Amino acid sequence: MAICHWPEGERPREKLLQRGPSALSDAELLAIFLRTGCKGKSAVDLARDLLTQFGGVRTLLSADQSSFCQAHGLGSAKYAQLQAVLELSRRHLAESLTQADAFTNPIVVKRFLMSHLQDRDREIFAVIFLDAQLRMLAYEELFQGTIDGARIYAREVVKASLQHNASSVIIAHNHPSGDPEPSRDDKVMTERLNEALALVEIRLLDHFVIGNADGVSFSERGWL
């Protein structure tokens, strides 16, 4: 049965408007994005099939264009729409970090970093540059590596920090394996960068290691 023939309170769009987005299931939210189903299936049915095929929301959202467009009911137009939505979400998080009190809440910072580094298939080293009021000046991905790691050059981190006139920085990198637990090499690298930045009076506030479903903060662990 087409969604337009469902009781009004069960239609995803009307349900969202009446009760808010948190009241909807993953399939219902995805159905609103899809807008239409296919022969013999409503948009919700198609959404359920896609979530099963990809293994969940996260893997669907992080699928590359080729994998995404091969799925029944999807295509390049839907892929472009989805990428636009994801980028708007990232920019919304970035704007929230320009507020003076943003860094009193590490959850916001972790969410921002996960939106950029989660599910990447290569290790990425990134830096958030901050002004004296702890507002974000810029976010840059400085180094890219292999699936096993990325080589980090302290001189380049210091150089970029000075170019942005940063008073402090937060560094982050992902573990493509999905496990966010910091390695011994991660700890050694953090100490080395902390010492290099201190020489030019730039404070290293935190180091986040991002996995597939969570992130670890060095500051919260008491390592910085």
C-alpha cells in the first residue's frame, strides 16, 4: 500500500511534523529522504531493504558513489542529495565550534571530528586551530597515510599553527581499523607535538583518536 493511503499518524513526514524527528525509526527517516518507493514497495519498504543491504545507517551514509548507486532505488541524483545533507551537517557542527564556550563540551568537538574522520579508509591526521577565546579558526587535514598509519611532521604542524595565528590547537587522527584505543606510537607522537608547539607558546589542548563508533580523548584520559 502506498504511504499516501496510510493513516495520517503513521506517514513518516506527517509523523515527523507532529512528533519530531526523534520519534521516527531509521527506515522512516530514510524514507523521507527517498521520497518515493519502487514497484510493489513503499518508500519505507525500500528504506528497510537498503538498511539491511548496507548493514545500517552509518555504512549507508559512508558508502562511496559506486556502491551507493548500484543499490536498487538509488542513483547519482540521490547520492548528490545525500552528500549535500552530510556536508550541511558538518558545516552546522563547524559553526557551533565558533562559539566562545564550544570547547567546554568535548562531546561537541568529538562529534565534529567523527563527522569528518569516521569510516575513512586511510589514516588522516587533522588539526583544529583555535584563537585565544577557544573559537575555531580553521580545520585542516594535514597528513594522509595508508591503512596502517600516517607519518606526522611536527614542523608542519607548528608552521600551520603559526600561519593561522592559533593560540592553541586540538589534534586528531582516525584508526581505519575502527578501534579508537590509542597506541604507544600515538602517545609518543602526542608528547613530541606537545613539546614542539610549546616552544612557540601554542598549547595542545587535546588529541582525539577516532574509531568507527566512538573516539578517545587524551585530555579526558588525563594524558594532556
